[in-house]
Amino acid sequence: MKKRTAWILGIVAALAIAIAVILLWPAPDPLANVDTVAIRIGDSAGSSGRVDVEERLRLALGDRDIEIVTDEAAADVVLELTNLTVNLGDIEFSVSNAGLQGRASAVCTLRDVETGRTHVMDFHIRFEGARVTAKLVARRFWEFWKRSP
């Protein structure tokens, strides 16, 4: 009976470790070797009339030293924001002594110009008073329940 219990405990422990590794394994970074990004909003290339979204993306890409260009042929990747609708359930606002606070998120697709390979990423914007932070986060392979563009 002791051998059987030891085998069962060993299998349970191995499964728990495997699940923990899968859940904690970092997502691949599709922006790892990217120097330039072209932004496509809707069906057309990014323009100066869409400064608000581009400015938030500049915040998200600024830490990585990635330049935003207008010519898609000169870019390493194209960031396609074809589904830039944010549900009211994704927006949270609260007013406190610190000022207005909130966050919003959107789904976008990153397409490699050379290979045509695409990656789905989440675009998060958070603001607290006058401070605005934005980041692009790659999805892990097991996050299948999130909406896609």
C-alpha cells in the first residue's frame, strides 16, 4: 500500500509542477528584435489624424527604443489595430483625492512584414491623475478565452 501511495503522490506532484511551469512560463516577445513599427488603424495606414492612439503606442514602445514609421514597407512589423473597440466593461473610472483614475484595454495584431507571421497582443492603457502608462503584452498560448481581433 505504501508503494501505491508514493506513486500517486509522485504523479500528483509531477502534474502540479507541470501545470505551474505552463502557467508561469513567460509569453514569447514578438517585439524582441524589432527596430521599426508601422501602425495600421482600420484598413488604412496610420496617419497624423490618429495622434491619440499613436501617442499611447509611443508610450508603450518607448521603453523598447522602437521607432514608429509611416511606411509599412520600411517597417520590421505592422501593428494592426483593426478591432480597436473597447467594451464598457473594460473601462474603469474612479475619482478620489488623487484625481481621475482609469484603465482601458484593446486587442491588436502584430504582423511581421517579412514572414507574414502574426501575433495577438493586448494593449493596456492605465492613467492615474496626469500620469499615463501604456503597454503591449504578448499573449501566452494557453490564454484561449480572451477575445481575438
